[in-house]
Amino acid sequence: MAKEITYEEIARNLKNHIYSPVYFLMGEEDYYIDRISEYILDTVLTDSEKEFNQTVMYGADVDIAAVINAAKRYPMMSKYQVLVVREAQNLKNLEELGFYLQKPMESTILVFCYKHGSLDRRKKIAAEIEKVGVLFESKKLKEAQVPGFVASYLKRRKVEIEPKASEMMVEFVGADLNRMAGELEKLIITLPTGVRRITPEQIERNIGISKDYNNFELRSALIAKDVLKANKIVKYFNDNPKSNPIQLTLAILFGFFSNLMLAYYAPEKSEQGIAAQLGLRGTWQAREYLTAMRMYKGTKVMHIISAIRTCDAKTKGIGNSSFTDGELLKELIYEILH
């Protein structure tokens, strides 16, 4: 099987004006599909060339025959024409594109934005696209990979971010990269003149996440078995339920303790070994797991995972008729710590 092309490789080629006649951008993560297609629309043609040589179609409004006919046109007073098909997942009879792929127009840059799904790479049409163009799958990042995305995004903007601030952003936004990019841009705009580092305090001021009372701090309190701090955070969550929904807290705790269970099976119980076992980008994240492994035995972690599942069921009304979310969380945190 051919090595899958990466977003970085595509971006580098486009920056160097190395174009393919066909780009088929597919997958569950919209962010990279949008970035590639927008870069092509913005940079391949000059403003004067775009008027006659740049076309955007929508898969729900056209058929594949119309796309092929448009792709076969010659550009006017330009080396290229750019044709972008958005919502390409709605196109019928996509396999008919194979006829065009036998001899694509060298002067046409044809871009398909196929979101929320992927072509079966075993099918003939996928092989035909790869033979003459770019077949790119934009995959959803795991939450453990999002801090790496945050750091890379900010590095391109010549901005740094403190580790705790990065964790706060991941907790607040999750793995939605388009939303994450938007929130990071807001933070960059609010940086004081001459400051190029994002801190937890800045996030608290401009996004509204408390730097002291959030799921990141709750997780840290549980790792250290700091009963007082954990209970203060739970009380804050109970007093501010709209800003701190229990389902988000349960998801974060379940993710952490599930990873902690996996960490026990790491061949090497070191920062590097734990990072490799869990697929973490940095060893600093592994330190929390090493600390937690000293505080919690494996059997206790199995019990905690079960308790989180039970709590989640109770928030949905299963086996619970009267307890509030705040009371359920308080009970869960007690069970974790004792």
C-alpha cells in the first residue's frame, strides 16, 4: 500500500507552486480539508485571473457530468483554472470521474471536498485518483494529540503557550480543530503589545474558563489525592452547572483513568515509556500518569472506571430518581479518593 500523503506535504507542495490536477480531500476532520481548499482558492490565481478561471460548485446542486464538463474547459488568459466542488459527498455516480482521470486537464486544478466520510481505498476510483493526483484523508485527532496541534498552530503564529493553558484550551474546546483555531486567534488578538505567550490568566480573562476551578485542576487534585482542593472544585461546579456540565467532567475523568489503566501495561515505567504506550506527544504529560500510578493501584483504577460508568448512567436517569448532577459528582469524587 502506498504511503498516505500528509497535510504538511500537501501544504509544502502548494507553497512551492507544485500542483496536482486533482485533489480529493476526504475525512471526518473538516479543518484540514478547509485549509487546503481555501489555500488553493486564495493563492493559485491572481485576483484578475479569478474572475474567469475560478469556480465553486456544490455536490447537492450538480452532477458528476457537470463537474467533468467544467474541468475540461481551458483557462482564459491564465495558466490554470481552479474548480472546487464543496459537499462532494452529495455527488451521485462519483465512479464516473474515472473517465476524466484517464486524461485529466493539466491546466485544471480540480478539488473535491468530501466531508464526514471517506472513499473506500480498495475501490478502483481511489486508486485512479492516487495515480494522477492527491487522495488525502483528514482524520479526527485523538484528544491526546490536540495539545500538539495547539502548539504547532501557535508556533506558525510565533506565539508560545504554557502547558496548563494548553490543557485548559483542550478541555474547553475538545478536538474540534476549526473551533480551536478560532479560539486561539481570539487569544492572539488579545495579547498585549510585545507579549507572545499565552498564559492561564489570559484564558481566564478572555475566554471565561476559571484557571483554578476547571476539569484540568480537578484531575490534578485527584492525581495528588488532594481532598480539600477536589471538594472546592466540585462545589464550584455545583454552583456553576452551566459552565461545568457533568458530562464533560465524566468524559475527561474516564479518559484519564482509562489511559492510566493502559499505563500499567507499559513495558517501561518511565516518562518515555508511558508516553510511547499512550501515544503522547510530550513526556511532560506522562509525569501525571507516573504520579497517579504511585497513588492508585490497578484494582482501584478498575473500580474507578466502573464508578464513572455508573455515575454517567445515573445522570441519564438510570437507577437514579432524585440525585442532582452536583450530588452525583460529589459522590463519585468521594469514591475515587477513598
